[in-house]
Amino acid sequence: MVLVEGPSGLLAAWETEGQVYFGRVDPETLCVPQPVAAPGVGRGRKHPVPAVNPRGEVLFAWTEGTGWQRGGDLVWQRYAANGQPLGTLDRKPGAIAVWGLPATLATSDGDFLLYH
């Protein structure tokens, strides 16, 4: 699980049964009332990492196909502040090295950086 702070509060990301999710944390209940699943069928998705820009948009990245002593694909989707996907799902096959993980960063001008 990962927690990041954004302009509208805390955002959580996690993996459950091969699918990755993110959502805003309700400050009163500390629950995520409306989780957003990564698009498509979730098989072997792991290591979710979100970033939130000053407009509340989210860059959500994760790995697919990684495992013990095995790298995999880097996959990401950008979302509007309301949780709706922006554009299409992007993938960079083989971008995650053995024992590697992705990292995301929102810049002050509203752009995103994705490291792998």
C-alpha cells in the first residue's frame, strides 16, 4: 500500500488479488469509499504508485509480470480529478528490471514524471 498527499487530501493505492486500485481517503472514516481499479483485466499487477498534481489529476503507475528474480512491464494511466481516465492506458514492455519498482512524481507546473 502507498499513501500520497494531494490538494484534496490523502490518496491511497494498493494491490489485491492481481489488480491495483487507488482512491481518496475519507478523513473521517479513514476508508476509501470509491476505489478506482486500473483499466482492463487485472492479472499479475503489483507495486501501484500514484502521484497527484496541483489540479488533482492523478498519474497511476504499476508493474505487470514482475516476480521473484523477474522484471516486467511498466504500465500507467492518467486520471482527471474526478477519477475518470484521461487518454489511453500506456505500457512500456520490459521496462522494470529485476527487483526494480516504478516511482511517480507530480511537478509544480502540473506535469508528471515517471521513473523506472
